[in-house]
Amino acid sequence: MNREQIAVRLETLPAIAAALQSLADNWQGSMLEGLAQERALHLSIETITDVGSFLIDGFIMRDASSYEDIIEITGEEGVFPGNMLVTLTELVKLRKPLVQDYYSWSRSELHPLTEKLTAVLPAFRQAVLDYLSREL
């Protein structure tokens, strides 16, 4: 179990959540805001899937074949509450549009997940910490 790598990644979530909150609170639809939102959403995805991968490897859970699988497996294993499953799945489904189809991403619009993640990211962080203290 690579607890150090999990911890390093979990520590990024409060700053990402704060950035998303600031964007949601002050949204004007500028290019700079659009790019910042894209990056914060992308960092959210990478952080959550990295943590999920470390947990899957460390606790020898079944292998994941996709980003959605990482969320499904960790959800089934009780890493986070069931009410987060839909939001986290929706989030990881944004990876392809953000990373591969970035040229068609609407940068002037506030994405609905931006505001939702301000609460979900800190809750995910705490859920993982609670899971680790329970299981180790």
C-alpha cells in the first residue's frame, strides 16, 4: 500500500475544491476562467483515479479496465459513500472530452460539476482517509 502517494494526492483536493468554488462564485465566462475550470476538472479526475488505482492495487481489488471501472470498484469496496458514485462517474467521463476533444470544449460555460465538486472533493478525501484508517 503506497499510503504516501495516496496522501500526497489527497492533499491537492482542498486547493482544487477552493479553485472550483472561486470559479463558480465569480464566473464571467472568460477564456482564462474557462481554461482554469478545465484544468481544475482534469486535476480532479486524475487525483481521484490515481487514488483509486493505488487503493485497488494495495487492497488487491479486482482489476479496473477503465476510469469508470476505478470508480465502480472503489465504490463497491466501500471507499466512499454510495451517494458519490453518480457524481464521480460523471466526473471521470469528462476525461476524454477534456484530454482528447479539448478543441470542442465550451470554455465560456460554467460546467455543472464545477460547483458540485466543491463539496464532493473534500468529502471524497475524508472518505478515503476514513477507509484507510478502518482497513489498515
